[in-house]
Amino acid sequence: MATPTIDVPVRTTEPRRGSTRSRRGRVGGGLLTTFTWIVSIAFFFPVAWMVLTSFKQESQAASDPPQWFFTPTLDQYRAVIDAGAGTYFANSLIATGVSTIAVVLLAVPAAYALSIRPVKKTQDVLFFFISTKMLPVVAVIIPIYVIAGQLKVLDNIWTLVVLYTAMNLPIAVWMMRSFFMEVPGEVLEAASMDGAGPMKTMRTVLLPMVAPGLAATALICVIFAWNEFFFALNLTAARAATAPIFLVSTMTSEGLFLARLSAASVLASLPVVLAGWIAQKQLVRGLSMGAIK
């Protein structure tokens, strides 16, 4: 009697698609991370080189090939301070601080009116604000210089305050308007039902909600005002010159003092870097508030 045979199916081993995709994803993520680090180091290298150069002697800073190993010194920072950098930095601090406060005080109610309480021709008003940034600064420096000379306010720090306020106000209005428009309409309706007027609504309801955006706007105004060079170069001389003017003063007819310039640049960068580091959380939140509608 014949024994019946049973056919057993043979399983073939096939690579799983999920594992292949995950492996490719990990490889792609690793390559992207490596590329990001390379780009970040490439962008940060000039800053790191500037900091290292500020601790060198002038002969070491001008050596060719560059000296990677040296004995650090603070002589360049002492030379910068002894050259009167404090006066220039104080002028920058006054011009930047006062103009930023003025911009915030003017931009917040303007943005509130153009977003929460819109009026007729709102788009025309917004275009007018931003159109003031389309004219090159070099095209208006002569009229501004003539007017400042007639008013006898050349080489005056308050002239820079007015100009920096006018320079940053359009950007601040546009930024604050985008932040105000992110506020849900239900919040405004609830405040109105509670009897809050427009000013009280803005002060007690809206401003706490858009505080990150307000911090981001203020920080951007600080950066623009602190780094401004053209107005300070043409409208100031000795009494109201700012930090960027001091940086230029390190380049003399005797030559370029590279180590001293690096030390002055590090000192000039510290206030903005510290302000950004302190407000980094608010800055990230503020810059992302108006990104999604």
C-alpha cells in the first residue's frame, strides 16, 4: 500500500520593506545631521577666529601662516578700553534703548488699530508704512543732513534716536500686526462682554498673549539700531559717535590693527548676543507666532 505524500509549502525569505525604509531613513537622517554640522561650523568659524584673534598680539594676528598656538593676552581689550570705547558704547546704548522703547510704544497701538480694530484703507496704510523702507538710505541722507544742520542737531545723540525710531517703526508695525491677528476672536468677544474698552483690552488681554511677539519685535529693533552705521557715520563726529564708528577708527593710516579690531568687534557684539541669549525662548516663540494662519 502506497504512503500518501503531503506537499509542505516552502516559505521564501523576503526582506521586509519596513526595515529597509527605516534603515534608509536613519542613513538619510545621519547624512542630514552631518551636513548641518558642517554648514554650522563653516558659518561659526569666522566668529571663532575673531574671538581667538582678539587674544593675540598684533604680530601674531598678522602672521602668515596663521598661528594656531599662542599665549593668550588681554592687551588688545585694554587698548580698546583705553582708547575711549566706553563713550561710543554708551552712545549706542542710549540710541538703541530709547529708540526701541519709542518704537514699541508707537507700534503696538498702530498694529492694534490695523488688526483688531481695522479702519478704511487699512491695506493702503500698511503699504505706506512698508513703502518707507523701499527708499535707499543714501537717497535721503543729504536732505536729512541739511535739515539737521539748520536745526543745529548734528552730532547729537537724539537725532539718531529719532532716525532709528523712524527706521524700525514700519517693521515693528507689520510684525506686531501679524501677532495681534493670531489672537482668537472669542477672546476679544469675552473681553467686550465683560465691559473692557479697547485700551483695557489691549493692555490686560492682548499684550500678555502676544508678549513673545513683542519681545521678538523689540530684539530685532535692538539689533538693527545697534548695528546701524550709515546715519551714525554721516551725522555724528565726536560727541554722538556710536560703536560701529569706533570699529572703523581702528583702521588708521598706520595700518590695520587686526587684533585690536577683533577685540573691539567682540565687545561690540556682546550686548546683542547677550540680549538674544536671554530672550531666546521668547524670540523663538515670537518669530513662529505669525507663521501659520
